[in-house]
Amino acid sequence: MEMKGAPALHGYRMPAEWEPHSQCWMGWPERPDNWRDNGVHAQKVFAKVATAISKFEPVTVCASAAQWENARSQLPENIRVIEMSMNDSWFRDTGPTIVVSDSTVTTDAPVPKFAGIDWNFNSWGGVDDGCYQDWSLDLLVAWKILAIERLPRFPQSLILEGGSIHVDGEGTCLTTEECLLNKNRNPHLSKEQIEDELKAYLGIRKVIWLPRGLYGDDDTNGHIDNMCCFAKPGVVLLSWTDDETDPQYEHSVEAFSVVSNTTDAKGRKLEIIKLHVPGPLYMTDEEAAGVIQVGEAKPRLAGTRLAASYVNFYIANGGIITPQFGDKKWDDEAIRVLSKVFPNHEVVGIEGAREIVLAGGNIHCITQQQPAIPTAIA
Ligand code: KQY
């Protein structure tokens, strides 16, 4: 069912990621011009991520017709594997943003409890600046998921990826100017007009704009989900480095200053918890050589600084699924910080997450939660 008007007009809001989920959606990586060695290493890590999440909530993995059998054989039985075409497997960005109506009003025409926003997508920047040239299949992913779940769909012409927004579920959205105001997304819209769209579609009242995302996050033009996220209302986790010679330092200090000088939609000062980045990490010659560079995707060059961040974790029902990069000091520190910030969640580190960052994202970028009705009112 296609919905008219904006979600907020119908009483919908985007829930925070820590609110209950009915399931998690993921794609399956295969394109050889982005995933090295025909995706074999990445597939193992996607399977680890899906398996880890499935201990906390149901998981559906979507794989192309060519990959369905391979995906099925690598994933445990409790994970549903369905066939879906896609150009790549970043469901945070191509999947729907599912919104919830908190309305308890019973009328002759009740509003469905859940609906999905189907954002426009241009491969993170269009033909001149994006990651690949044909995103026609990605454009249908959100619609297909909503159809499978029989959820009403709000089409949105705004170009926006799910990884470029984080919400606290209480009226505040975090994003970056580097991405949302980039001329390669919605050049015809002003900052105020983009804010108005976010308010109308996410049911929020305040947008906190960080100037830039993570240093080196060039694929996405600085998605917020590598840089800063809410841990609970009034508390954010911020990608950090203490190394003043690292270009990341300037990005982090600048973001720290913005966040500490603002309040959220409820007027609260925000507590900032620093989450130190790993590395710095760089793509090796061997890793770059494993990517078929003759496709239509952005080249992957040896020596490129990887956009690696522990902020790119997924919050499942009772679990935190976080990347581990093989940098023992900062891997351990990330687990320690996240365990302290989420005392009621089990923190699960995924070894080998480097395979995902080689292609430009991480665990948050490859997952998409589907909200559930809280058990207390279900
Ligand atoms: O960070 C994300 N949300 C997605 C990264 C996509 C990179 C495509 N090469």
C-alpha cells in the first residue's frame, strides 16, 4: 500500500535502534569489483554477523539468484534466506527505514502500526561521484522488503541513505553536513528544506549537524554511522583519536565541540563517550589486487586509509554486534567501552570485520532493523 503525505502527519516516528526489533535484514555480498576474491572472505564475515545477530532476533538474508544456494549453505538453519536482486549488499542504505505509530487511538480507519520509508538512492553520489554506475536494483530493495512484510510504503524523492542518520527515538536526529548537504545528493534543497524533510519523515523535532564524518569515509561522504551514534537518549558515542597528528583528530575534535555545545530535542545536554578508532589501517597490495578493477565500481587502491570505526556496530535485542579489526589494543578497548555503555546487552565482537571495511562500510551498514511492538503493549 502506498501512503500519501509524510509519515509524521500520520503519527509515525523512527524508533531508536535499541527499541525492540521483530527481525534484522541483510544482503549478501558478491560483486567482484568491490569485494575481493569474488566476495568469499566477506561472505564468511557476513555469515558471522548474521549468525551473531540471530542469537538475539530473527534474521533474513537476501541473496541474488546466483548466490542463493551458496548463502543458504553458509548460514545456519534459523536464518531465513530469500532471493532478491541487488547491485550491492548495504541494506542500511538501500533497505527501508521502518517507522512506528505510537497512537493508541481506535478509529474507523486505524493507522497501521508500522510503515516504511523508501528513500531515493544514487549509489552514494550519482554517476560522477558514486560507488557504481547502475543502482537500478538497489532502488527496489526497500520496496521489496516492505512488500514481503505487507507494510505500507512512503516513497521519498529525497536521496538519503540510512547510514547517514541516527535517531534517539525521542525527537533528535544526528547527521553530517558532509553527506546530507553534499552537492552529489540533493543539490536543489537548502539545509532548512532537508531538515524539514527529516522532521516530516522521521517524526523528529531537532537535527544535530556534525560538520564531517570519519576521516577517509569517502565512499559515503562521511556517514554519521561511522562517526557518532546515540547509545541512549542524552548519550552519544563518538569516534575518537588522541593522536593529534592523525587527520581524524580534527574531525573528532570538531564534532566534540558541536555536540557539547548543543542540546537534544528535549533540551538535554549530551554526554559524549569517546570510542577510539583502530589503526590507522590501510589497504594492502594483496587486498587491492583481489578486487577486479575492470568493473564499473570505484577503484580500490592499495595504501588507501580504511574508514574503520567501532561506532559502526548494530544494536540487536539484547546484543551489541561490533567490529573487531585485529588491532588488539583498540579492539579490546571498544569491547570494554561498549560493555560499560550497554550493561544490559551482551557485546559480541566480530573478528575479521576488516573484510567489510575494505569495501567501504561495516556492520551497521550491512544491517537493517525491523522494529517490533514493545512486549508491554503488544
Ligand atoms: O557505510 C555505509 N552505510 C555503506 C558503505 C557503502 C560503500 C559502498 N562501496
